[in-house]
Amino acid sequence: MTNQRTIANPFSLKGVGLHSGAEVKLNFKPASEGHGVKFQRIDLEGQPVINADVNRVISTDRSTTIGTGDATVSTVEHLLSAVSGLQIDNLLVEIDGPEIPILDGSASPFIEPLLEAGVTDQDANREYFIVEEPITYRDEETGSELVALPYDGFEVVSMIDFDSPVLGQQYATLRGYEDYATEIAPCRTFVFLHELELLFEHDLIKGGDLTNAIVIADRVVPQERLDKLAKRMGKETVEVTKAGILNTLDLKFHNEPARHKLLDVIGDISLLGVPIRGRILATKPGHGSNVAFTKLLKKAYLEQRRLKGRPRYNPNDTPVFNTEQIQEIMPHRYPMLLIDKIIEMGEGYIVGLKNLTINEDFFQGHFPGNYVMPGVLQMEAMAQTGGLLVLTMQEDPIGWDTYFLKIDNAKFKNFVVPGDTVLFKMELVAPIRRGLCQMRGTAYVGNKIVSEADLVAQIVKRP
């Protein structure tokens, strides 16, 4: 487990928005543990705050825009990529306009002042989304596909494939965050020349120039069109190099476009709100597919949080106690022994297992043709599981019995039926005093919580 991080000192940054052409100022401020990354529109009445959350995305048209009410912030992906690449968890970004400045079209202009401000550890532990099974998003229309796979660490692989003689297939990979600042952050956005001309014709990218994007000319362009474009961008003239790129800048890497797409993926999936432990494979990614994929990750993450304490069961593992060993400690017998084995036990907790079949005695009357395990018997199974924990904590386990005193906050959330394997997890919530045991019980079937309750019992010396 690692600690959450924020910046050590505040700082400010100015620049021009790519689409609006307006100059904006950003104030970066440290934030407390659990704050997350948030933007605040200090130019609007009430200074509304917008969480960097995938559920706040309102547009993915050529950039990622988040908003709440009438307040929006667009082109957030490069800044968020830098913040994620430096593993900063908590940050407040004040902004006096609707768009993050484009700067040089990469994440480096954010990386450098963030590092100068200093990144400092906080006391709280960082929470992760751990990819436990494949999660896939595919857009049949565009061919975009993003996949999350289990992986002990963090890795992103990006592949782009354009029907272009200049820019065909390219790959880029990032393993861990150590090389992000040098290998990914400097990579600039790219645009095809015919797209650039169209954007200018529609009076868009007012803040764009030939230094904040790689312009790719994948078809023959008359010099007069290039001169017209150059004039529009404040240049005397531009030419197309042999590589099919305008001569206003040189590539920093042979696969800089693929690396920039990877940069965008990191920025967009950071809208999940927590870092990921897993491998991300991104084929022909774009902001729309990135955000749709992140929404799937968010759904899986929320489910994982809900089931954070869910025990893992491998039937090949040797149980802590089998049925015979349970009966050596507890007096319960058929039909009231409701635990088949104990699969896990540690400091202050225990996990019991019950395999249900149609032969259970209670199914004959509860209910014929609609078999359901009674909730009261689920509570009894919890009590037996917890009883094994507290009895094994005594010097003479077989010399004691446990008795219910109270059940609070009992909730029954899903049916338990024949064929289910139920895991009962019991956790001590307070030290045992004068024989009183307070425990929190949760019953699981697969990925579902079927019941939960707070139980109080007393251990009594057997006559």
C-alpha cells in the first residue's frame, strides 16, 4: 500500500486555450487527503467546483470536457495525464476561463512546474482499482477497442492505425510511471493537414499555431495552400518534409503520435478517480472511446469497493477446519450444523462456508417449489462461524458454548437457494470483554452480498 500525494507548494500557470483562443490562468493548490483532483471556475459566480470524474464528462469532441451545471472546463486530458503520471492524488486547480491552455500540445509544460512545486506524501493510504478480470470496450463504427487485463503493476499499450501513407500503424508502451515524464509527457498532439484547414474554415482552434501540434500532410498539397495556411498561423511560409510533416518542428520520437495517444489514454482514464493496477491495451483510442471505457471501469470499481471485503474461495485449498474438526469444537449436529468448513481465519476475523443442496432439511417447508434459505438460519450460520473464532481463542475451546444476545442492522439483500455456496465472513468489532463478543457478519454468494448484520453473543462455560 502506498500513500496519497499532493503538491508541496502552490503555483500558477498561464496560456492560451486551443479552441477559444483566450488566455487563461491556472492556480495549482495542494489539497487534503481524499480530496481528489478538482477544478474550480473562479471567474464564475459562486466559483463552482467540478470533480475530475468520468460522470462529469459532457463532451469528447476533439478533447475531453467536464462540467457541472453551467460551469465547464475543456481540454483537461493533458493536464490530467501529467497529474496521473506523477501519481498525484489530491489537487485543486483554479481556472479563470473555460479551457485548459494547450501550451506546446503535450503534458511537459505541466510536468515541469509540478515537479518544481514538489510532490509530497500524505498520511492516508492510496486506494486502487485492481483489475481482476478482463474488461472490454469496442466501438464497431470507429474500430476503437480498449481492454483492461489483470496485471501486477500498471502498463498501457497504445496502437494507432490510420489509412495514411505517412501515418500507418504505430505502437507505444509505458510500464509503470518511472519513465512517464521523459518518454510520454513530451509527446505532442497531432493533426492531419486537411483537418487543420477544415478547422480554420470553421473558425475553430483560435489558439492553435504550428508549434503546439504535429501537422501531417499525407497527400500532395499545392504550395499556395501551404502559404495561405502559413499566413493564417503567422508564418511566412511552410513546407512539407520528406516524412510528410510540416517543417515547423521535428519529431521527438519516431512514434510520437502513438505516444501522444497513450498520453491521452492516461489522462482520460484518470477520470476514474483512483489509480489502476492492471494492463490497458488501447487500439485506435480516442477521447470518446476512452471515456466510454472509463465508465465501464468506474462501474467495476464501484462494485469492487462494495465487495471490498469479499473472501476468496479456492476449493483446492486445505481448509482451516473441516466438518469433523468443527464438530470437535462445537456441539451443533444435523440438522442445525450450518457450516461445512472454515476456509480462512486471522487476527479478529474468520470465514466459514456452507454448500447448499436441495437435501437441506429446511427446504422441505421453506418453500415447496420456491426454495429459499430462511434469513434466521443465515444469522445462525453467521453465529456458528463467529463462535468458532471466539472459541478457538480460549485455552479450552471445547469447554465453552456461545449464545445469541442481540442482532442489529440485519439486512437480507438476495435469495439463497439450493446450489449456492455461501461464504460467511465474521469480524470482531471490539475486544472480547466479560465473555461478550461483538461481531460484524456478511454473507456472500459469488459477487453478491446476500445478508449482513451486527451480532452480539456471549460465551458461557459449559456445565
